[in-house]
Amino acid sequence: MSNFIPGQPLVAVVQRIEIKKLRQGDNLILGFSIGGGIDQDPGQNPFSDDKADKGIYVTRITPGGPAETADLRMGDKIMQVNGYDMTMMTHDQARKRLTKKNEDVVRLLVTRKSLEEAVKNSMGGYQRQ
Amino acid sequence: MDNESTYSGYSYKSSQSRSSRKHRDRRDRHRSKSRDSSIRDKSVTIQAPGEPLLDAESTRGDDRDDNWGETTTVVTGTSVDSVSNEDLTRLKDLEDSSPLQCRRFLGPALGGVLGLFALVTPLAFLALPQLLWRDTLEPCGTPCEGLYISLAFKLLILLISTWALFLRPPRATLPRFFIFRCLLLALVFLFVASYWLFYGVRVLEPRETDYRGIVGYAASLVDALLFIQYLALVLLEVRHLQPAFCLKVVRTTDGASRFYNVGHLSIQRAAVWLLDQYYNDFPVYNPALLNLPKSILSKKMSAFKVYNLGEENSTNNSTGQSRTMIAAASRKRDNSHTEYYYEEAEVERRVRKRKARLVVAVEEAFTHIKRHQDDEGSVSSPKHPREVMDPREAAQAIFAPMARAMQKYLRATRQQSYHSMESIINHLQFCITHSMTPKAFLELYLSPGPTLQYLDTSRGRQWTLVSEEPVTSALRQGQVFSLRRLDFSLVVTVTPLPFLNLGEEFIDPKRHKFVMKMQSETSV
């Protein structure tokens, strides 16, 4: 989660995660909870580095759900859902994007801090050579 | 100095001052000049308070020994060391205040005579026909009696309201005429005079027989007098109540300043009102509390000598010399600010230490006495009869343990000239009589109170109003005038109060709604 300046292009290391929705009764569920959004209070977000970051974060993963099997982790920031940008969304709009009834699969681009460190380590190792 | 009254006013505008000075001179013919000569005589001795004297005072304070009864010595212009501080303030008080003379009642006496004349006139109007040509008068029945009653009550009301509003001893003598008062007196005089004129021509000459008309005439006079009194009330008492200007008052010696709101007044009236507030609000001016010790200030200039390396004009020399000295002194790295800082911290620490000692001593002293209740008289055993004292003796008894701490504290805060031992014992007696706590006893000494506390109110105080405009002109924006006394002055600046544009915004009480700043979590 790099420094987030509104209006400026954002550079982040992302990971592609594909989640197949699970049918439970009448609903298609993904098995995680989101928090955040541009209409929410960013200061209460425990996962963000920059407390002004109003992006959508994964706050909980139901154990055994499709999100867990797809390797989504708690604290991930969702950057894109099926090609739609999620960095400037209200909470409700984000929820709607994730719960579209006619989609079976959601392809997320998520970023997390450990990704950046991993890249840095690998690049650093490369550069040392 | 030309003919001046007790309060002299300087003004530099020519035309108005000339005419009013003429009036003033005519009025001042009776006034004696002994006051002025006494000022001139005393001024020779009082010339002494200047810089060297204050230094002597402030340094002598520490090594003077602890006895309260100061021996007095002769005050002359040359011997600086032999004057004592209390003598100086006593003399200064004598000098500054004047015994309240009967002169100040002259103006009000004039007004009183005129008022009495105006009040007696209707009765004279009624009485004269009865006395002079009683038999030819037409008898008048009930309408006359109604008029008599209304006349009587209106006169009574006039009398009472005149007593309530105007019959007060004047609190100040103004340098110029109080314009509104003069206007009103002139109006009353003209009015009554014209009534007498008409009365003389129309009633006394032809011996008018219509008594009802005469009574009606007298009643109309009383009505008109009531209206004049209403006018007087509005002009003298009510008009200046609505605030219109803000006056900033700054004392020149120590910078104490206040802001006051006044209404539409002339400069002299505003000055009098201001001085009333001054005695109430401003802490007493203590000349012993200087800003910077001389040791710090005098070091700077004397460290340089200026050498002249060329042929120069002698007149340019001195200014150039002083300018180079000032420039050099400012460029040199001086540490006088650190000295000042440390010295101030040291003084403050000393004052606080002595204050702590004083508070403890006073608290302890107050525990030695308590109020004697009459009903427990039989409880005390006959072997140890308790001595019953009156407040004065009790005060003297407990003064001894706190005397030293008190004296040291007063020395540290340079207040020793304001409180003599006698006055401290008096204050102690007062506090004991009213069952005050030690803290209440100490409030007089711990903070410098308003000037009024230290005044001897049986004498008048002399102030000089210095202004560039005639002092009877009304207050305007940007005026500056000052009120001067011997050793300090108050500079007053006038600014008008801003015009207030008050708007309205109605808020429906149901519109107060709030939302929580959310961090909602939705499971998808």
C-alpha cells in the first residue's frame, strides 16, 4: 500500500485472485467481508498504513469459504474487481460490484504489504548480482 | 501663567479658546492665585525626584535596618541621600491633592438660585394679585381649585425630581463650561424672565381681574418647567448612556491599559468619567518598580570612544558621533538581555520565597486568637482566666510574629511606602473584627490594588487635560488627548464602535441531525 495521493496515478504490486462464488440457498457468496470506501471514516481502518486511504479492504475471511481457498488474506486492499477500479468507490458501490448476480466468478486485483517486500527482496537479490 | 483655575486646560485652537477664555477670565476674577504660587514654591523642592533619587531609594532599601519608625530629614534639592521614602510620598500627596475648597460649589450654587427662583415664580404669580388688588378680583370656583391642586402637585414633583437629579455635590471642576448645563440654565432663565415680562405687562400694569386666567398662566409656566426638566434629564443623563466610542487608556509610565465604552460626550466630560474608572480599575502606580535596572542599560553606550580622523564641520560631528556609537553598540554582541532575564527570574524567586514565608507566618499568627463566645464564660477554669481583648489589642498581640515576614515581603515587592506599620495594624484589626481568614487579610498586600485604595479621599486630585482640540467639542474618531499628573499621564485614543450589521438565520430544531462516521463491514 504505497502512499496514496488522490488524483495521482497509483503504483502498486498486485496479485490476481480468482474467486468462484459459492451458492448458498438463494445467494451467491464469496466468503469475506469488506470495509472502507470513500464515504467511510478512513481513520478507523486497522489494516491501512496511510490512515487517509479510503480504499476497500478485506476485513474478515470466513474459514473454509471460497475466498480462503483462493488465497485471499485479511488486510488485502482490493484494487480492481473484474476490471472495474475499486480505489474510488463508496462502500455500497463496492458491495454491489462484488455481488452481481449474473457473475459466477470475480477476478480481483489485490495488493498487500508483503507483496511489496517480496518484490523488493527478490529485486534486491537480483541487483546484488 | 495667566489666570488659571484649579484644573487648567491647554488647547491650541485659537478662535474658540479666545472667546471662552474671556468668559473664564470673568468668572475667575474672584479666584485667588495663592494656589499657583504655592505650586511654584513647592516645585523647587519637588524637583528632586529624578533618576539619582530613585537609584538611591532602590539600593538603600536592602541595607536599611529593620525599624519602622523612620526618622525624617530635611528635603533639599541637593542632598539626595538624606530623604526618606515615606517623606517623599507624603510630600507628593500634599502636592498633588488640593484641599476641597468652596470654589467648586459656585456653579451649582448659581444653578440652585435660578432653580429656586423658577420654582417660586408660579407661587408669586398667584400671590401677587391676591395681595395687591384682592377686592377687584373675580372669584373663580371649581376650575380654579382643580388648577390649584394640579399646580401644587406639579411643583412637588418638580421639587422632588430636582432634588433627585441635580442637587448633588459636583465631583469635578471642568476647565471649560459644561455646555449643556449652561444651555439649560440660560433656557430656564430666559423662560422665566419672559414669563415675568409678560406678567408684568399684562397683569400687573392693568391690574387684570380675571383670576382664572392668571392661575392658568401660572399652571402653564409649571408645565413648561416640567418639560425643561425633561430636556435636562435627556441631555445631561440619558444621551450619553448609549455607547458609541471606545476609549483606549494607556498609562505612560508602566503601560497599563484599559478599554472603555462611552457614549456621545464632550472631551472634558469623557475625561471626568474616565478618571472615575481609572481610580477603580488601574493598579496603583508604583514608581519603585522600574523596568530595567540601570546597571544593564548604562553599560552599552559607555564602552566606545569615537575618534575623528578627518576635517569635519563641528555641527555634523556630534550627530555623526552619536550615530556611530549607537550603531557600534548595537552591533556589539551584548548579553544584556540574558542579564535582564536572569535578574527578573531572581527577583521573582525572591518574591515568591518571601511570600511563602509571609503566608505561613500570618496563618500561624491567626491561630493564636479566636473569637470569645459570651455564653461559655463559666467553662474556663478560675485558675487560668483568659484575658479578653478588644480587636485593637488582639491585632497588636498577633502582629509581632508576622511583622518581620511582612516587612521583608513589602520590601521585596517595593510596596513599603504604601503600608506603614500603623496601617497594617489597623487592617489587621479590621480583619479580626469581621472574622476574616488570613488569606482575606493578605489580599491587600499580595496584589497591587486599584489606586482608590491608597487615596486619601478627603482631598481633591489635580489633573491636567491636554488636548489639541477645544475640550468642549464632542468625541470623534481619531482624537487623542491626555490627562496629566505630575509624574505620569494617561494617553487616551478615541475609536468609534463598529456599526453592527446583524443578520438573521432561522434553524429549524428538527434540522439537527447527525450521522456516525462509519466503518461498516459488509460480507459478500
